[in-house]
Amino acid sequence: MQFLTVFATLAAFATAATAIDNYRGEATIYKSGPNACNVAPGARFIALPSPIFDESLCGTTVAVQNLQYHFGGQLVVGDRCDTCVGNAVQISENAFGSFLDDNDKELGVTAFEAAYAVGLFGRK
């Protein structure tokens, strides 16, 4: 009986430790500059909106998907986006194009509807 209680308790902690938060919002291009997580210039990262961002998320991996084309990828949390409204995010310039098709790149598209998951790959 004690084994089952211990197992159930451990399972509850494991579930809490791997909580995944899913969001949808507009993704726009992040212009390089100083960032809250001190990520290196040229890094492929995402800036999360202020209500979601926490310094403990710095460097963790976030799964991102363009909802129109279903192009997806992984980015590290690199900054807080104080100007993002709702669940909108910003994606570093060098990563943004990987979420667009060739036509959108040629047209110079600067935003897309995104889904993203925080905690999918664990948290610090």
C-alpha cells in the first residue's frame, strides 16, 4: 500500500515538473539588441510576452508552429517582449524565415499566426 502511495506522489510531482503551457498569438520579427537572457547575437530565439516570461525560462526550448503552413521548429527563450499584446511573440530575425514559405519570404511577410508550447522540453 505504501508503495502505491509513494508512486502516486512521485507521479504527481513528475506531472507538475513537466507542465506544458500552450499558446496562440501573432509572431513578428524581433530586432536585435540587448535581451533579458543574454543570448548571443545570431541565436535563434523567441521573446515571450511579459505575462508569460520568467527569467527561469531563459535558455529553455519552446516549440513553435506557423498555423497557416504548419512549419514548425524549436527556439530558445531569449527575451521578454514588453510590447507584445496578448500572447503575441517575437522571433529573432535569423529564425523568422524558417517559419515562412518561399512566397511569403519573397513578399516580405513580417507576421504570422503562431502556436507555441512552453515546457514541452522541460523547464530549468
